[in-house]
Amino acid sequence: MLRLLKHPPIGVLAAVGLLLLVGALGKPARNDRDWYPYLARTTHAAMTNSGFAVTPVTDWRYDAKDAVSKDYTAAAYDYATLRKVWLVLEPQPGSTLAAHTFLLFEFTGDRLLGVTIEARRERYEDYSAWDGLWNAYELSYLWGTAHDLLARRAVMLDHQVFMYPLTVNEAGERHVLKRLVERTAALEKTPRYYNTLTSNCTNELAKATKLKWDASFILTGTADDHLYKLGLIPGENFPAAEQRAEITTFVKANNGEQNFDAVLLAELRKRWGDGGR
């Protein structure tokens, strides 16, 4: 520090940088900014002993260039109707270590409801992993239809998507769902910041499932491989499971399907057998 003070320009710059950092980290998170449109609505979650409701549920439609409609709906389910939990992984183009992950919950009647944990950007912000270390973005628990969440990535962004069944028992499945609903409700009352290392899409899910910490919670592109090694993804080997999970072309081909959930689940059951129940 004394050495810095002997060189005023360096000392001043260091002091200003430190003050800016402390200021940024000290600001409380908020829900009332001018948000990027897809992340503009804060989710409300209501819970009972037997079930839950969330609103709004994002149900946008996409072509290869943009959103062509921006609709919302609501969802309400009894926990007893939960049949399965699916992991979706969207690799970052050009990287084997970075990916976005989210969950789709399957309910009786071939219905799906998803939750994706996002860096909540403001209207003209771009995402940066570096900026995400310094409270640049709030945290968003966004609930959406399977059609919205999958087509946004496979159709509009032209990214690969993989969808894996998780081999979790019934009590474990319900625990994960309840915890994510509870965390959604808490976030509405007390906003939090996204953090690239400690509160990203994957380790927020890991916290809800109480998984032991692993490097894949930061190197998120390896999350599916890690879960396979834990026995939470079925398959004779990981490359075979990964190939079976790749659904990008299927989502693109069925983007106009009205009964998207049922068609998707029928395809997944063909691929996974009992693993896809």
C-alpha cells in the first residue's frame, strides 16, 4: 500500500477501483429494473401442502430469427402427479466446458413444466461471465413451457439441446420440485444476485437437490457427465446416453406441433424405455 501511495496516479486508480467494487457489491438486488423483455416478469409462486402454482409461465413461440409470439400462461399442479424430472443441457457453442442447464418436470397427462435459472439482464445488457462475478445481474427463476424453453434454444438460437431422464426416486423428485418452488417464492420477496461461480444455473439446481459440490457446477458443460457418473442418468455408457439425449433436430422438426409435450414425451420414451418411463 505504501508503495502505491508513492505513485499517486496508480494509487488513485487503485483506490477508485476498490471503491467502485465495494459499491457494486454493496448494492442490494432489485426486482424493478428495465429488464430484457424475456426476463421482465418476476415469477410468483404459491404453495400448499399438496401442490403449487406459478405465474407467469413463459410460453413464447419462435422461428429461426426471433420470437413470433409472446404469450404467458399459469400452471398449478399437485405434487402427487409428478412422474419424472428431466435435465436439459444446452452447450455453449464452441466450448465443451460451458453450458446452460435447466429442469423439465413431467406430470400425469403428458404435461411438462420447466424452470430455468437465469442471469437477469437489463434491456440493453449482454451477458458476460466476467461481469457475472461482480453483481452485474440479478437472479431469475423463470418458469416456462417445454415448447418455449426448448424451441428458444434449438430453433431461434440454433443451439444444441440434450434432454436426459434423471433416475431419482419419487421422494427425491418431489423434494427437488418443492425446493425450487420455495426458492422461487423467496426470490420474489428478497431478490438476489446471479454469480458466475456461486449462483449460476447449475449450482443453484445443485443446491436445491443437495448434491455434494463438484467442479461441474462451475464447468457446467460437464454437468451431464458428472450426473452419469453418480448414476443419476441411465445408459450403458456416457457417449451412448449423450447421443440418445440429443433432441435438437427433433425440436426443430416439431416446432409447429400443437401438442408438443405429448409428442416430445412419446419420442423420449422410445429412446429411453423404462429410463424415460
